[in-house]
Amino acid sequence: MSIRTMDHCKTTKPPMDLSVLAPADRQKSSSSEECVNLGKQILYSRETAHTEHIEGPVMFTAPHGLELYRGGEFGERRRVHLKERWVTELVLKLSIAVGDRLSKHMGTSSFIIWNPDTAVSQDPMNLDPNYLTASDFKKSPWHKALLKWKDAFQRTNLPILHIDIHGKMDRKDNLDMDLGAGAMEAVWGRDHEVTKKVKQIATEEFRSVFLGRRCYGYKRLRMGVESEPQLKGHNNRGFHTTTHQSALLGIPALQLELPRTLRRALCIETHLFGKFVAAIANIYLRCFKPPEVLLHSIPPHYPPCFQKQLLLEEDAETIELLASTPSSASGFFKKKLTLATHSGRPAAVVKKSHLMVKQLLQMSERVTSASQERMI
């Protein structure tokens, strides 16, 4: 993780409007543009710098997708943690793909990211979600979102799992991913049944992802898994990582530290990304063995807060907007809309989920395209 000291607060220009990122969307009809604006009002509250979405039993987070201040307590100097490149995009891509793999009815997994439309780098009001004191819990929207997610699934009898995505620098002699189970070990103990099971299965699954993979870079380094890393998701200096917060709530959680080359490869290599998605899905299924009837039914993986919304008619504007999605994604969204509207899922939720996933996927595709251009 990259950290540097700053003596003053620097405000940067907010990111460009997501609705203009994809060239195919620049000639939308007025009704589609209105639908996008409505979706952004629903999804992106101008009063918050983060975006949270509660839908699936696997939660993905990227707390360092933005430059943040941290420290300043317990004798530590206040400093800036740099943005970790591509972690937000990977969370969005993983959320869609893992949700789709676990259940045909699931639009996305749950996730929390920094809002690309409103978050400002080095805003002193943004607490580092991965470096909170106990007194910061009630002030952090990320911690509150974890509580909402836990409460939403508490009565469903469906197990939940938290995957926290981080970035690290490429090492001189390897491109290994750090698999951090330190939060569970600190809260429950290294010999606890759940800790041992999750760590063992996760190590097996992720090692199978990189088995036989090609070498990268001029040093011809291979990717692998470090199961006893230095960065393991636990801080013993009075600060709480995101996974530690989950473990304190009784939620199994893993911190994944991905080297830069691996993050870029996951963005642009379809086969590698597919194996990575399968590994995460298999970890969840092998560790917790959720009842198939619950995982593939509607509900319970749409939480009670969704079920309370009013049932609405199928929205013509939503269908029109989905029809204007890039060809690579249109089939996915049309399939999801068909499943949702014929399964009794509230149409308001259909609109919310698909507008969000569409806009965020556009951002992810833009970053992926830029990465491919740099690789050529």
C-alpha cells in the first residue's frame, strides 16, 4: 500500500459525468437521458461520497479507491493513503460476475465503493474505512453499510462472506497475491473452525487460478498466493481494518492484496478473470454450503428493505435504456430484466439495479479499454 505525508488539504476536480463516458450513449433519446438522470438521483446521493448496494450474500469492498487521510490518533501522524488503481473497477466487475455465477436471479453481489460521481480526493470529511477507531464506527458510512448488509441477511438463513479488495506494488521477485485472514484469526483465533476452513479453501481455490499461468514482465515472474502475508487485514495499533470490522460483526472476511500487474491482468484478460470469479464463488459454496433452494429463490437474497418497496408496472423507459447498452452487455441486462419482471421482483428495484450496473460497468469498460491501449 502506498502512503505519503501531506501538510495541507488539496481539493481536486470531481470526475466527469458517468453518463457521457460511453460513446454509444452520447446520442440517447431525451427519455433515456431523463431515465439516466433519475437513476443517478436514486443511486448517487449528493450528500455522500460512497455508493453502497445490498443484494447478494457476498460483499465486495474497495476502501482505497480514493486518496484518503488516515491516522492522527494514538500518536500517529496524519498522512495520505494513495488511491489504489483499478480496485473500484474490479469490485464492480466481480460483483456482477460472482452474483451471476451464484444465482441466475441475482443481478449483482453486494458492494461498497467510493462514489465516482461525487467523491473528492483528500477530502478531510472522508474517513479511511480501512483505518477506523472504535469511536469512528458510528461516523463511517462504510461501517453502517456493513451493518445494513448483515441485518438484511440475518433472517434469511443465508450465509454471508466479505471480500475486501486492495492493491499493492509488484514485488521484485514475485507477483503473489496476499490472502489475508488476519481479522478472523484475531477475533476468533487461528484454530477456530471457520477461520481454518475459509483460509484453507480460499488458498486452494486461488492457487488453482494461477496454476500454469504464463510469466509476466521482463523478469518473467509468476503469480501465486501468499497465505501468511505481512498485510493480513488486522491492525494491532488501535485501528480497525474493513475485514476486522466484519469479523467483529461475526462475518467471515478475507483481505486480498493484489499486485499491480495482477489487477491490470484481471481487467483485460477474460480467461484469468473468469477463473478468479469461479474461485470466489467456489470459496463461498464450499465453505458455507448454502441451501440451493435459498440461493436460487426470490427472496431471500433480495433483503427485506427491497421487499418493502411498492410493486410497479414494467418501466418502458428502463427497457429503452437497456436496449441502448453496448452490444457486449445488452444480452446480460435484457436477460436480467426478463427474469426480474417475471419473478415478482419489484420493478422499482429492477430499474435501480440496472441503471446502477449499467453506468458503473461503463466506467469499468472505459478503464479496461484504456488499459488495453497501454498494453499494445
